[in-house]
Amino acid sequence: MFVVGLTGGIGSGKSVVAEKFHLFDILIVDADIVAREVVEPGKPCLEEIEKRFGSDILTDKGVLNRPKLREIIFSNEGERAWLESLLHPKIGERIMEELNYASSSYSILVSPL
């Protein structure tokens, strides 16, 4: 199967273009969506993040406190590297799983720059 990469910065129109391809039954895999899914409550990655940073990294509803995590990882290169080493392989694995479901001759992989 052929995979077409669709990249761009925030607000560049990636989602609009992807929606147009989806109208033609082309499989769209969005790396941002996958990245959010791997840290949903009950997922192993979220459990590892909580072990590393403590329960304060979760909101009262048990979801990832993204502003708090951003504060940690953007002020500590080592913690950012740890988080990337946890998440990037899992995100890549999930993207490949989704791409394997394609019934069309190609798929679109949407990823931010």
C-alpha cells in the first residue's frame, strides 16, 4: 500500500485537505489523534506517565493534565526525552496498525511539522 504524507503547521489546512480525501473513502490516519489516544485513561502510556510524574499529572477526572505536562517537559530536556521515548514508539505502532486496515490503494498520514 502507498502512504501519502500530509504535513503542515498549525492552521495550514491539513484537516480540510484530509476531509476531502476521506470523501473518496481514502483512509486518513492523523498522528495528532493517535497521540491523544495513546494517553487516554486506562492506557499503559498514561499509567507510565503517572508513575513518572505522580498523580498530580492527572486531572480530577483522571485524564492527562496537558498544561502541567507541558510545563514539565519544556523546562526539563531529560523529561522531554523520556516522554518521547515512551510515546513515539507507541504512536508509530498504532499508526501502522491503522494503516494496515486500508482498503484503498493508498492512505493519507496527517502529521504536524
